[in-house]
Amino acid sequence: MDVKVFRTFLEVAKVKHFGRASENLYITQAAVSARIKQLESFFDTQLFIRDRNAIKLTSSGERLIAYAENMVRTLEQSKAELLLSKAHAIQLALAGTPNVWDAYLQHCLSVITDTFQGYAFSAESLGREHMHRALVERTLDIGVGLDQLKSDELVCSKVADLELVLVSTQRQNQLSALAKSYVYVDWGTRFSSEHASRHSKMPPPFLRTSTGRIALDFILEKGGASYLPASMIEPFIDSQQLFYVEDAEPWLQPVYLSYRKDSATLDQIKQVEKLLDKTEPSTAFILQQAGELPPAD
């Protein structure tokens, strides 16, 4: 079965329209219909319910989406690796959860690429479940996050500690900072549990977000307080755009690296693991530049 058929199926499933799918894929609408019929004939089931103005997936079509995505992703990965092999290079696919990139992994990526000359890398931001699945399915070599990934097929080890500190756009104590305009960042399962215990009597946060970068941008623009990595906010402390909140104790949040036990690039992965273990969290380059700007009036 040609992978183009699965790409066409995914595009139709996304836009819910044969005409728009044909435009997005730069093929005729007849070709789109023919490819969908080919799939339905192969699986001997109807994938879409066709209506006058729209179409929708059948239950069989819904179930096929995950398999189609995996097939397309695997083919693209294998094509990239074969091209790299032809050029006598090794590719390492690295991913981190969104909340770990600006806090830790962005600087580490710079260190890794400087150290591994002659290698090619891919870097992605993935959610925890997506990253776990990609590791198991061998479309990802290394995953970095703030929660341990538990699987018999994976190795998961701690490579760093993030120091989370409560900061505010105003000089104030902990009680005042948490009382209003507090932005809660999801720094992993452990942080969530400890936060609920430490601040059990605080009012609901003004804003919840999954990434420190969103929280940082928000409080710099609107004012407020949030627990953010010391490595991320250092330039903004120096420029007095942010201040440490008085009497607020810092948190140490572990950072974990995960990979398959039987990975084909196991030697290279272990070298990366050692390198990350020796690399201290540092401010991402773009945040260093932003911290040097004067605070807005």
C-alpha cells in the first residue's frame, strides 16, 4: 500500500472535505476519491460517511487514524535515516516536553551539537504521552521530561535538577504573591503534589499553563508571580524586571532522560546522557537577550 494513500486519508480526516484535501495535496479531487476507495477496498470497510455539505469519519476511520499517522511518521523517519547513512552520518532524534525546553534543554542542545561533530540531529517538542509512544515505536531516540516514563522497554534516569523559584514583577512576600495574579505552571506530577500540600489554603491561580515560557511572557506583560526555573529568570532578575519573592523556599525538580534499552544508537545515547549529566541548566539564548532589554514603562 502506497504511503500517499495514507497521507491522503489523514488530510481528508483533518479538513473533512474532499475538495479542500485535493487543494492542500495538489492533486485532483478524483485522485483523492480514488485513494480513499482504495483504502476502503483494502480494509473492506467504510471510512467516511458522505453528506451533501460535509463528511465525517466512521468508527473504523477513527481507529485507522493512529495507524496511518504511525505509518507515515515511520516512513519519513526511515527515509531520513537512509539518506543520512548514504552521507555517512548518524542521526539522533531528540525530544523534550514543552516545559523543559526553555528551562533546560535548549542550552543542552547547543552543547550536544557542538560536541558531536559529524552527527545530524532532529529536535522536537512533544507532550509526555506522545513522547512515550514515539520512544516505544522507535521514531525517537531520546526523550527528556520532568516525569519518569515507566515501561519495560525504556531506561529512565535523572540527568539534572531544575531549581524552581517564586518570582514576581513586584517586590512582595509569599502571601501577597499567591493571593492575586499568580500563574501556576505544570512542572510535573511531583511538583503538582507538593504544590497542593505546600499551598493548600491559597486561592485558585489567576492562570494555569503547561509551560514556563507562557508564564514568563504573561507576567512580564501583565504583572504577577509564578514559580519559574532560576536558569530562565536570571537575566530578568539582573535587569529588575522580576524579583525573588520574600520568604518563598525554592523547589528542586528532577529532569529525566529516557531511551529504549535496545536502541540501535545506544552508544551515542549514553554519551549524550553523560553530557547532559554534566551540563548545568542555563538560560536559553533568546531569553538572555530578552532579559537585557529595559523594562517596559
